[in-house]
Amino acid sequence: MLHPQAKALLDLIEQRGVPATHTLSVTDARTFYRERRGFTQPDPVEVAEVRNLQAEGPHGAIPLRLYKPLGGDMDRGLLPVLVYFHGGGWVIGDLDTHDSLCRQLANASKCAIVSVDYRLGPEHRFPAAVDDSIAATRWIHKEAPKLGLDASRLAVGGDSAGGNLAAVVAIALRDAGDVPIAFQLLIYPATDMRRGAPSHTTNGQGYLLTSDTITYFHDHYIDDATHDLDWRASPLLHPDLTNLPPSIVLTAGYDPLRDEGLMYSQRLSESGNRATHICFERQIHGFITMGRVIDEANAAVELCASQTARYLSR
């Protein structure tokens, strides 16, 4: 059953006539996503340090934002770090839309968080976001000591499109062998661009993220249908998922992406990896950033933070 708080939010959205993302221009969709966060997201919590940085990548500069936690063990050594990729369908979202979440994760995990402002479609089509995400993670690993970070305790994570990018980065860096990843945090990740899993039908309308909006995001990111079969777009389709870092895959019961998250976690387990799948059965896509109006969002943040801390502990 749908959580009453999630249902109340959906009812309010309908009553107020809030426009669906797929009905907006890209510019308006980005502005709306950024501005509406104040309604559903908790107030930003204080952290020990916030610093804007810039990595270099194959397509140019990549903005980053570093968060260091209150109460972190900074005086005793370098902080473990989670490289975080925001959600938004590879089309919307930025450092500000996920600022509150990154602050929460930093304080709750006692780890540093580096949020990555990767390039978005349609201005920058696939695989630009992938290229930026890999380059940013390599840069953070290289510059870690200068930033007070422990390169040997580096994780990747993200929500939705960001979960997709985190999974892809973990595979790419495993294959390259130059940057060890200790953990991957995949929050309702998109893993299969073919969009054929049953939950795309059962949850495709009425639960905030709709099939129409998924198509809108897909078509602004992917401009060639053959790219749906590229593992850098659909990590579920990679033929070899062995020797990947431990993972937590979090899904939501009323999410169109639910089943592909479950299938990805199952393939990770079958391939011999440590993979834990956790489904918040009563929740909708995007709920983890909605802690102002959905209590289970805050529980999910605490869960993600505790697992990140566990896998990045010495």
C-alpha cells in the first residue's frame, strides 16, 4: 500500500495542478525542479565545511562541491569520501537540488561527500554525463590528499540517473584498474534504457515519475536507439558484473524503476559480489530527498549513511 504521506503529496500535486515535467521546456523543467525543493526537502543542515571545486574532464571543466561532516575525524587523518551523482534524468538537477541530501549524508556517515555537476542533455548527449562522472571520480582520487580525503576509501553513489552513473563508473574503473572503488550506493537506479521491466507498466502513471516523463528524459539524453544497448547507458546489460565493489541498491515500491533496480542487485549477487537490495515498499520515486513531508525519507538517508560508513571504515 502507498504510504499515506506519499499519497498526500501526490494528492496535493494534483489539486494544485502542478505541471508534469514532460510538459515543460528543458529550461522551465530545470528551474521548477530547483525551486520546488523548498517544499519537500528538509532545511540544509550545518556541516563542517563546504567548498566548491572544479575537475578537468574530456569536455572541459566539471563543477564539484565538497562537504565535510560535523564531528568527522578530520584531525586524526584523511576522511573517507563518497562521490555523489545527482538525479534528474540526465536532463535536470544540479549541485543545489541535492545540497540538502549531501549535507545529511555527510553528517550522518561522518564521511566527506563530493557532489558532481556533470553535463546534462540535450545540450550534451550520452555519453557526456558518463565521461564527466568518470573523469570527476579520477580527479577526486588523484587530488584526495590535498583535499583531506582518503583515496583508499572512496565510494560512488547517486539517485535515479545518478545511480545509473555511479553503477557505470564502478564498472568502468574496475575495467581500467586505476581507481579502486570501495562501495557503491545505488538509490533507485536506472539500469536498463530499454524500459521494459514490468514496473514500468504497473507504476507508469500516477506516482510522480511517469512513463511520459521517463521518455522525455530518455529522448533528451539518448539520441540514437542503439545506445540503449550500450552498457554505459544500461549497466544491467554489461556481460560481466564480477569483481565489483559491495553495493546497497535501494528501491521504492511505487517506482517505475523498481524492477530494474532489483534485477541489477540480483545480477550483482549472482556475479559473486556483496549486494544488498532494500525496497521501501510504500514509497515513490524520488522520495529520499523529500524528508520535509515523508518521514521514511529520513530513515532512508540514515540507512544509506550507515552503510556508507560501514563499507568505508578502516
